Amino acid sequence: MKKKKNYYLVLIIMFITLGAIGYGGYVAYNKIVNASETKQDNNSTTNIKNQSQNTLPELDLATWNIQNFGSSSPKEGTKVQAVAELISNQDLKFVSVQEVSYENWSAIEKVIRVLKERYNKNYSFAKSPLKLFSTSRPKSKESYAIIYDPTIFEEIDNKGLDKFEGKDIEFTRPLWISHWGVRNSSTKFWIINGHLDSPSNNKKEKEKANPTINGYKWTQQGEQEVKEFLDIKNAFESIKKNYDNSQIDEAIIFNGDTNIKKEHFNYANKYYEDLGYETGYHKQGNLTEHFLTSMSKNGYVNPYDKFIIFDPNNSVDQVEPNKYKFDLYNVFKNNVLDRQKYLSIFSKEKGKESLKNIKDNDIVKKISDHTFAKIKLKVHK
């Protein structure tokens, strides 16, 4: 009996010893793995900084309202494929995107994957905060994104400011505010990304049509989008206040879809110029075809997509008028995208056997009803 007890005691001691050794090995292994992962993360960050591709004195910043950009856009579909190819072949490094499906960035993620898999280009994206919507107009909620080259741009501390819901009026879709830097430079800037209320009056919301505001009659507009447009100035002020009255030397750039029609082009520009802001339009005074960015089946219609700029350090430049927008309407006619390739993609999406009756504009509309517009950011070393 005593021998059996001793035998069992030896077995228990052996199991305890083996368990301790195993646990010690597990802890040691985890420490090694964690240290390795931390080192890899640190190396990855360091590599991005060291591999900064920015050697140019200025960089393009683009804004693009990509219609209904969400989970309904398949990776192999027209929209995702075309957006990725245009970002690649137009060498866009920073694109503010509006009309992303609410809290659904899957289409943006697909674009990032296509850029890597098909064009061997590494891009990242930033997304607007969660729960960014108007409680009074919850049916109009959307999200935003910025697609960017992480070897050139980096998102930096936003000082606790990431949205503007409105001061003089509640925005139908609150604005997203983000803070950015250009790697290996002293250049920093703010982006205010916006998609204002739809044009014309909303009768359900008892919105006034053709309002007169500040002595000016906004024909063919609704009161909501006009008041939102005029309230963008307070989004700028909300950022300036974060600097404790010290002189801010960073550019603040509003970009997005304003839904302000061409009939009000001159007045809308003058309103902000009189407040000391710049617009994204080259100084020439008049509306031209180059500034029309929304599209119908017959061509370009309205200059909805705008830049409004606070530029205390001369960091932002307008591009020449003929370079302000990309000619998406004629993207196949100009051989920027291959028509046969996208005809095949489009027909598969639509389930059409015959390709004879498909027009260029049918495919373009599948990409978006807006094209993108650009300004230039100067890089200060």
C-alpha cells in the first residue's frame, strides 16, 4: 500500500513539473511572439516614414461624390473597378469621398484591394466617425471616406474635433473634420468633408423654395441646402477656436458636394471671398464648362463640387480651369478607360446578352453622377 502511495505521489509531482515547464514555455513563447509583432509594427511604421515617395513641391487633393458607394458595389463591378483604375492612372494620392453608404465602407475596402492586386499600389483609407448623422433627418444619413497614399499622407491628431453638425442650422448630413500631415515635411492641413442637403425644397420637411437670404434670392434652391452652404464658415471657425486664439498657419479646406446650382455660382463664390476665404476656382471671374461636375445623360450640368479654403500660409493653389475636373463623361471617348473592358463588366452586371444598345453614358452613370475635382497643396519642407 505504501509503495502505491509513493508511486502516485511521484506521478503527481511529475505532472505538476511538466505543467509548470509547459506554462513557462507558453509564457516565454508569447513574449517572443508579442515582441516580434511589436517590432514588426514599429518597423512597418518606420518603413512607411522612410519610404515616403513625396519629392514634389506640390500635391493634388481631389474630391469625389461617388454615388451610392456601398455594399451593393461588387468588387468586380463597374464602379469599383473604374474608381480604382482612375485613381491609379490619374495618379491620385488623396481623394475625399462623399456618399459612402452609412457606416459601410466595404466598397472603399474593395477599391483598396483592387489597387493592390491589379496595379500593385498600396493605399489606405480613413473613415468618418460612427453615429455621424442628423437625429432630425435620420433617413438622409451617409458616411465619408478619404482614400490616400500612406507613404505621403498621414492622419494626425484632430484635437478632439471630428465633426460639425451646424451652428445657424442643423446639417442634414453633418460635416466630417479630419487633420492631416505630409510625411517628411512641415505641411499640415485640415479637411472638412461635406455632402449638403439635396437641391430644391423638401415638402415633407416644410422647406421653403426659392428663399431670399441676406437680400439675395436663391431661385431653384431649397432653404436647407442654402443655409447649410452659408453655415460652412462656422465649421472653419470651430477649427480655428482649437488654437486658443494663436495664429493658425495650417490650411483648412472644405471639399464636397454643395448642391448649389450654376445660377448662383458667382454669388456663392463672392460670399466666401468677401469673408476672406479662397475658392477652388482659378481667378477668372466667370463660370465655365470646366467647373461643372455633376452629370446628366447629355453632359455636365452644375458646379456642385467645390473647395472653400482658409489659407493663412499660402499652402493651397488653384489648378488651371481645364484641369479643375476630370472629364469622366468622355472617359471612353478619350481612351482613358477601355470601352470593351467596361462594356463586358457592365453587361455582366446588368445581365444583358446584347451589347449593341449600351451607350457610353450608361456605363459612366454606373460609375457615378459626379466627376472629381482637384486643387493643389504646396509642400513645405
